[in-house]
Amino acid sequence: MFCFIIFMISFSITSFVEREDEILENGLYYLAENEKDSKLVYDIDSEEVFGIEKTPILTKYDFDDVYISTATIQSTGKIDFKIIEIKLTNKGRKKWINVKSRIQKSNESIVFVFENKVIIEKSFHENSNNYNERISLPISNKYAENFLHKIKQEIENYKLVKKKK
């Protein structure tokens, strides 16, 4: 009996650890409406936890290219910050139109999960019909270069695999 209890405890702990170690695909996710249907992910800079939907909205399969630009806020004493510009594929643009439409109607937020951490949270409050072929998201200067390098690499690797088929 004692061995059975030890086995059940170790099985439970192992199962929990495996679920927590699940690697999420880098990309955009909706914040989940309820915890039951969500995956919990930590913010990259804090202990804040986000419940996200388990299926990503947009990933490397929807990205054509990525680059970073710098923006400046003059009114606050010239603060520079980085903007991620994600150029979308045709399929990605179609998805993005649906995403923006849903977000604007429901006031939901989306997050960009990068290396299993939330790196960006974005809300859309404007009622814009501007559905560009790219997504612009602010990013902390300290993560910009690493993000750019890794996401660009994922896009290029996917394109190479796709080209070989």
C-alpha cells in the first residue's frame, strides 16, 4: 500500500512537471477567458502570470519578415523605445484581419509569447479599419535584438523547409 501511494505521488508530480515544461510556439496568443482552457505563462520581467489560449493566433508560418525600428516620445523628454515590425504573409494578413476585428469588438488583449514567456501584451482600443500587412508592437530595448535574431531565424528556417518540399 505504501509503495502504491509513493507511486501515485511521484506520478502526479511528474505529470505536473511535464505540463509545466511544455514548450510553446513563439507567436501571438489571445488571453484566455477562463483558466480551465488556458496555459499559464509568466511575464518575462515579473512574476505576473497570464492565462493564454492554447492555440497560437499567428506564428512563423504567418510571418514573412521581421525587423525593428526605433520610436521616440518627445513629450516625455525624448524616450527612445523599440518597435517590432512583423511583415505578414498573405495567409497571415487574412488571419490578422480576423484577429483585429475580434479584439476591437471584445476589447480583448493579445500577447506575444517568446521562449515560453510573455514578452509583449497588446490591447487595441482604436476602431481602425487599417489592416496593414504588418504588425507593429513595442518591445523593451533589452529584448529587441535577441527577439529579432531568433524570430528571423525561425522564419528563414521555415522558408527553407517549405522551399525543399
